Amino acid sequence: MANSTTSEPRAAIAAQALAEGFDVVGFTGAALPAVVAERLEQFIALGHHGDMGWMATHLERRRDPQSLWPEAKSAVVLGANYGPAQDPRQRQDWREEGAISVYALGDDYHDVLKKRLRRLSTFIAASFDCEVKLFVDTAPLMEKPLAMAAGLGWQGKHTNLVSRNFGSWLFLSVILTDLELKPDQAHEDRCGGCTACLAACPTNALPAAYQIDARRCISYLTIEHKGHIAAALRPAIGNRIYGCDDCLAVCPWNKFAQAAHEARFHERAGLMHPALADLARLTDEQFRSLFRGSPIKRIGRDRFVRNVLIAIGNSQQTGLAAVAQALVSDASVLVRAMAVWALSRLVSSDQFADLARAHQAQETDPEVIAEWQAGVDTDTA
């Protein structure tokens, strides 16, 4: 295969990457420093990955890109700006509407970036007679450390990538190749003494700088976690129904951020002001139709409505009690349990006790029964 350390392949690849719509590109070797693997091992050992068992299962493969492909010599790391037009935290004031993470408001970035990557990979392979493999957040590859090594930015104290030019808002993708390319200089950490992201986390999921406990992270709880969300964490979730941007949005480096130019990353019309009442009533078919081509679709209707009901329970809008009450007999255990919890927050203790007597005897799932009992035992509004 071709073997070049000249600047010509880099310049050609970078120019083609920008032509394909990427906003920034960097180059680094296909190996990562040992400290990256050590931090990953500590994360797993502490159980901070929660029930994302695949992280532990693929630990050895995640340690180093060359464990995925031993022949790889270089990594082309690409960033696509998905910056919002406004501070996403403003959505948390909309009590009757749901807040969705910026990255999920538009089309699924996997689909958008894969098409670009395939074209760019074809260009690289054909131009320099080399082998390539592409990755968009779907394989055990550690994109953020590679991005830092390639000079795109640095991993902030919230563990996400921060860019001097794009703030917190870069989608990352990687092309590994057996072509030798001169690496860029790794980006230095520019967080300094700032701890704004740690203080901003609603659930204290950032126990220390550069550490995250996914089990407390709202993004993990509303997206990755398949079961019931712990009662102690529900109030802090607020109206966030899919993901959380607080630690990203608070970063001071966002003063250099800019709104995404890719229209497919802009929020869909139906998600600009999503009413909790409407979202809670979605059938499975309606859910799949509404979120066709969206990353939200992958969690399924039941988990999504679970999240919506938590937001309803936090809304302080008593008019939404009827929406929750309509779901206490839903086929999904996740939905029934959170419908009961939402009711316990929105109706009087006497009303809730009457509902418990009417429904609890018909319930067979212990988690839902426990929610009824907890509501009876707690003084409600």
C-alpha cells in the first residue's frame, strides 16, 4: 500500500473533507497514549458505565484503535458543527413542553455523516492507493481522545470535547487508514480553573474534574437506561425528555460557537415546541412516524413516554394530571409506573388515595404497585 509522509495527502484530504461539508479536520497516529486506556479502565472499575455493558465487554478493543485494525497507521479525525441558534437551557422554562438535547432535534447525525464519510473514504483510498475504515460513534473507538490528539479540541472537565472555534458542538467521526500521515500537534487543555460544567450538572453526575458517573447523568438515564429511573433523580430531570445539554451549554468557550450551517442538524418543525400532553399520548406507530430518521427513534415509544411522564410530574401543571391518569393502565410497565408517579405529584393526597384504591388492586407488577404505595405514603400536593 502507499506510504507517504509528505504534506500533499494531508492537504488533499483536508480540502476534500471541507468540500464534503465537514467543518474541521485533523490528523494523528492510530495509537492512543496509555493514560487514555487507564482512565477508561478506572471508569469501568468504578461501575460508572451503568448498564452499558458493551463498554466493559469491548474494553480491550476500545483501549487502542490498532486493536480494531492492527494495520492502521493514521487517523483522520473530522468534526461537524451542530451548534444551536440559542442557548438550549432556555427550553427548561417551558413547563408544558419537553426539552430535547440539541444533537437530537434534527436528523440522525449518524446517517448524515456516514454518507460524507463514505465519499471521503472513497476519495482517500482511490487517490493514495490505501485501505480505509470509517467510524461514526458506532464502534468501540474512542473518538474524543483521538480528536484531542489530532488538534480539534480538548476533553473538558465534563469529559466532552471542547473546541476553540465551535465550543461544545462538534459531531465527531474518524477514518482509520494504513497510509502514514504527518500528525497534527495535540491540543492543550484550556479549561484552566473553570468548573462551570461541574457545578451545572443537575444530578451531580460529574463527581470530579474529568470524571463522569453515567448512572446519574440525565443523558444516560433518558437515553441509554432501559429500566425505571430512580425516584431520587426524577425531580432533577425537570422537563428534559431526551438527553441534557447543561454541562455543554454552560461552557465559556461557547462564546466562539456558531449555529450549524447544515440544515439537517436544525430542529425539526415538530420539535420546536413539543407539548408534553401530545407526546405522552403517542402510540407506538405515531412515535415511529414522528421520529423517523431521528436518533430518538432508537429508544422506542415506551422509554420515551416514561421520560415524558417524568417531565409531566415535574411540570407543576395540574391540568396534565388527566394525561398521566389515562396511562396508568398502559401496556408498558415503564409507562404505568411513571404515570403513577406523575399523578402523585399533580393531584391532592385524597385524590391520589382514591385512584390508588381503584387501580392498585388490578396491578400485578411490583414496581408499579410500589409507585402506588409510595404515592399514598407521601404527602402530595
